Amino acid sequence: MNPQYFINLEDEFGAHNYKPLDVVLARGQGVWVWDVGGNKYLDCLSAYSAVNQGHCHPKIMKTMMEQAQKLTLTSRAFRNDQLGLLYKELCELTNSHKVLPMNSGAEAVETVIKAVRKWGYKVKGVAQDQAEIIVCENNFHGRTITIVGFSTDPGSRENFGPFTPGFKIIAFGDAKALEAAITPNTVAFMVEPIQGEAGVIIPPAGYLKQVKAICEKNNVVLILDEIQTGLGRTGKLLAEEHDGIEADLTLIGKALSGGYYPISAVLSNKEVMDVLRPGEHGSTFGGNPLACAIARTALKVLVEDNMIENAAAMGAYFLSQLKEKIQGPHIKEVRGKGLMLAIELTPDAGGARQYCLELMAKGMLCKETHENTIRIAPPLVIKKEEINWALERLESVLAAA
Ligand SMILES: *Cc1c(COP(=O)(O)O)cnc(C)c1O
């Protein structure tokens, strides 16, 4: 099948809000995907970490097929026999007290913004409409108007105002900046444990621990956006475990879907979630039985198939090999945690995209983030031989850099 046919259809009839690599995929299995011409590629993006479990995981597929034949959607006007089980299993797995299910990551972010504002008024005693939420420079939390309003990326926010007030932006990785920004009206601090879309930016060691202590001291809710870092990506179930802390609110999404069906969730301590009362928040599809059944199996296989341990071991191997083999005047830095890896090129290397195109020609799918960073984030089921295969290609393509 001619890929150009599909590319033309997208260009003619679709909105142009993405600039994908021109590879038209038709099939996936584990870490591999195939295009319409039958060419095989190693997926090193994993749909931005939404297919951590690998493409078309057979156990998740089985659950999806079985649940699809039983019950798919009830709305929350009625109860279903999957939602409570997902709540229980998620709470036990993550040591949380309460769960609120939504569909997309951005919706989970919007949900916590509502929850912490109300918590601020009802519990902390902030005066009406004065609540402030602190966020970080170069954050990525989604695409709604409220969320892009506190983005610092011009491409995300320009021409989309006016924006929602009540947000304050500080430097990422700087605990002192947080301490200085807190006022009596501060209700929450929201941060990614590792900034994914900003280019896999890892904060100084101990940052989250310091941030947690500052939030506790000032009665500020700590929100960790683990939509990308969570569910095994960094070699732990949640990235917060690297710092030995527990956030008050944790956002997960992406891989909760198992790559099959969108679902996100807010994990909460009891106090914050309990401020939301019936009628104040919801979603028609949020918590539907199909999504819940799939998410339950998506979580189960992460644990049962040892994907989190594999991410830690294979990530450490991949990073050490990258550091050893990918060097040169145009390689600014190689970094990562677990299987959330990045190669940052110097600004004069001509941009990361050309290297992504060359890698694609050699059977490896990576996507540039911003101008100069190649992110490498394969499904968590990747094996050593497959990493070696990827390293050969990276070496040959980046030798020119
Ligand atoms: C992807 C992502 C989101 C948004 O998730 P969507 O499902 O695309 O709305 C939010 N935060 C982080 C850290 C993400 O990586």
C-alpha cells in the first residue's frame, strides 16, 4: 500500500496541529511496529509513554475483548462492577486513599486544579477566589485553556488568551524558588518529577524531597504530574519513589490505558479528595467499565510481567551504553532515568529532527522534543538484544554529529 495516499488524506482533510514523521503504521506487537509497506521499526516513543506495556499486549487485549462483550458504558449515574475494583487495586498498588477517574491527562490536571482550589477555600481558609497554584517553567501538563495559560512555551499559548488567573511560575529544580513563591494564598505546587516534553529534564537529586518538606511546612498541597513518568517508565512504579516521598495528589494517565483505551486518574490522600461533592465534577466516560477493566489489566501486567524491574535494568544498561558510545562535538548531553532517556544535541548540530528522519530510515522511530533533543522511550518490555540493535543505529546516525 502506498503510504503517500494516507499522508495526502491526512493533509487534505485533517487539522494541521501535528507534524508527524511520514511513517504510516498499520500494526504493532511489543516494541515493534510495521508500516503499510510491511517495513518494521523499533518504537522508541511508546506514544509518549502510553504504551509502556508494549503494543497490543495479549492479556490487555483479552480483557478488552471480554469486557467489550459484557458492558462498556453506564455513565456515573449508575454503578458498574469494574470501577470499585480499579479503585481498590490502584489504592493498594500506589498506597493512595482515594481515586478519581477521568479520560485524558489534561482532564486529570483540570480535576486537581478544581480540587485544590476548593480545598484552599474550605480547609486552608483562603479567601474566595484568591487561591494561587505554583507551577514550573517549561512545564507540560496538557492543552486546555487553563493549562496552556500557565505554560511558558510560546507555541503552546500564543493567540489562545485570555487565560485563567491564579497561577505563579517558578524555576524547575529550585526548591528555594518554591519557598520564596509561597504566600498565605498558595494552595498547591504542581510539578513533573522529570520534565518530559521539555526534553527529559531531571531535577537535582533530592529536589522532590525538599519540595515535599516545604509544602508540608506551609500547608501547601503537593501535586505530582506522573502522567508520563508514572507506571514504570523511570524504573519505579511512580517516579516519586526515587526520592522516597509520597505526594498529596498524583496524576496518572497515558500507560494506565495499556495503549488501548484512554483513562486517567487522580490519586489522592483523603483530605483533598473529600472536598468534592456530588454534582461538582465529573465526566460522561470517566470511570466507564471498559476503561476500568483495561486499566486493571494494564496495571496487573506491569507488575506480573516485571516490566518495572525491566525498565530499571534495561534503562541503566541503555544509558551506560549511550554515554559510552554516543559522544562527539555535537552531543551536548546524554541523560535519563529508567527508560526515559534523551540525547541532547548542541544548537549548531542542525536540529534533532534530521537525525530522527535518518533513524527512521534505519528502522528506529524517535521523535525530537523541542529543537535539539532526541527522546528515547521504548516500551518497558524491551530486551537487551533490542537495545543493542538500537545502539548500532544510533551510533551510525549520530557519528555524523
Ligand atoms: C501527556 C501529558 C499530559 C497530558 O495528557 P493528555 O492525555 O495528552 O491530555 C499531562 N502531563 C504530562 C506530564 C504529560 O506528559
